[in-house]
Amino acid sequence: MSDELPKTAVEEPAEDDWGAALAEAAEDDLAAHAAAERILADPVPVAGPVEPTRVLNQAEIDSLLGFGNGAGGDDGGGSGMERVIARGLVSYERLPMLEIVFDRLVRILSTTLRNFTSDTVEVSIDEIQSLRFGDYLNSIPLPAMLSVFKAEEWDNYGLVVVDSALIYSVVDVLLGGRRGTSAMRIEGRPYTTIERTLVERLVNVVMNDLSEAFAPLSPVRFKFERLEVNPRFAMISRSSNAAVLVRLRIDMDSRGGELQLMLPYATLEPVRDLLLQQFMGEKFGRDSIWETHLAEELRQTGVALDVVLDEQTMALSDVLRLQVGDQILLNVGPGAPVRLRCGETSLFEGLVGRRNDRLAVRIENVLAREDASRGAEDLA
């Protein structure tokens, strides 16, 4: 009996402690699960009202990225991400004078190409658009010839692209091809030296006409630099830079092709203020009738002439002591020349005399601009 009682007394407290530990662990697990459920049910509050999150469906995602069948729509302006990217471009429509310059180029080029080819030539503008330079290089249809030119006064470059149809048409016309027949096209071969030389002559004609088209706005000379057949060697600007593209359609009877003129906006930056002008007409704002009228009215404007006999410098105290009857002696003798002034400008030298019982001045000498300004400084 004495041996079992202590054993029983030792085991009972151990079982009680183990049960209490299990119960406490179970309560902790229940509390943790309850806290997790509360967190999931009630998120952490934020400042302001929380709007429910809207999930885009697949059609809306395709429309945003421009992958849908209706991308571009009827407005032709693209959709989604294309519009976001295009927002960074500068539209050529913000430069009103640029359209007038290109319209003038078409008229001049039509006459020049008729003399150049001795054939009937019609030049028209197919499209004027703004795009990124890298996108344009990737869209050039090959084979083509890319001519790099430099605007010397603006210290920047431009690009003229002649497509294969126009190349073969020009070669056929200049080398005496029969009229009324389409030009023969041989694809898959490099351009010959004769073809490159004739295209270079065509580009020089376009450069001269482009310089003449810009002449009323700003004198500039476009100089041909080099001829390339690979767009990678015609990088005159960064791929992300904006540029303006003009597509010109050149038709010669049943032959013809397309000539594309690319001008980066960095090239047009020196004359940007002039291109922003509006309603200037073909003469770019110059009105000869108004100039003639203004010149006639200025010639009829009345001005006052002062005859200066002499000028002296006196102390203020001497001026204050002057009384009625005092005399001021002039430092000029009889017959000395006098100056005629308009305001502060000396214009003439003359002699004082009398005519018909009136004092008169006879002009003897017309003062030059330097003498007049020197005389005004001496008088001052």
C-alpha cells in the first residue's frame, strides 16, 4: 500500500497537465482559424470608399491592345494601345504652312518633270501623315532606292524613297522606251549603275524643286548626299522620332510609280515658327497693294523742320540772371551755313536769306547718315 500511493499521486497530476495543454492548443487553433476567416471576410480598411474591382473580359483586352477584328473602326484612327502610342506624335495638321509648301512642290514638280522626261507627267499627293521614323523604315516596300539629302541651312537630313515601279518607268522613258507600253520590271536583281545614275538625276530634280517650294518661306538648299538600297543604311534619325511623310504619285501615260518624301520634325524645327502661320496664301502674307499704299501715305506725312543758327552751353546761374533787354551773342558770322533738323536728326545744311519779304533757307548740302548722326552727337 505504501508503494502504490505515491505512484498514483505522481501519475494523476501528469495526466491533468497533458489534458490542459491539449485543450489550450485546441483553443489557440480555433482562435487562429477565426482570425483568418475574419481577415478574409473583412479586408484591411483603406482611406476612402473602396469600389469593387472590375475584371476585363477577353474581348475588351483584345480591343485595348488592338488585336480585335474591329481594330481601327470606321474612324481609321486605330484603337486601344495604338491611340495611346500615337498620342505622342505631332500631327502635321498643326503646321498649316507645310501643306501649302507641298502643294507648291506638286505644281513646280509637274512642270519640271515634263521638261525632264519630255513626256506628259502628272504629279499628285496621295497622302500626308505623321508617323515614327522606325515604323516607316520597316514599312518600305523593297526593292526601292533610298536617297539621303541634307538641308544645309537647317543642318539636318531628309529622305526620298523611289519605288521600283517609278524606277523602271523613269529608266524606260529616259532611254527612249515606246509610249503607251508599261515598263518592264525585272525583280530579284540589284540595280545597275545606269539605273542608279538616272534615279540620282531624278532625285536632284526633286531637291531643286523642294528648295524652290520652301523659298518663299525660308531660303534653304537641299543637297543630295548618297543613294542606298538597304533601309538600315539610311538611318538619319532615331527610330522613335516623329516625322512627316508625303506620298507623291507620278503618272506618265500608262507608266508611273510612287515617290515618298520623309522629313523628320527635327529637320523642320528651325522653321517651325514659320510653319505655324495661318491664312498666308501663296505669297505667304505679303500684300503688295498695302505696301504701296503705306509708302504713299508716309511720303505725304507732314514733318517739322527746325533751322538751328547756333547752340551754346550756359551755366544755370547765368540763365537765372537774364533780364528783359539782355542780348545773347551768336558765335556765327554773316553768311555762315545753318543746319536743318527734324527732331534730333540733322538732315541738311543751308544759307539763310530773304525772299518775298520773308526769311528763307536755301539748302546747299544734304548731310549723309554718318554726318547727320555725328552732328546730332555734337549738338548733344
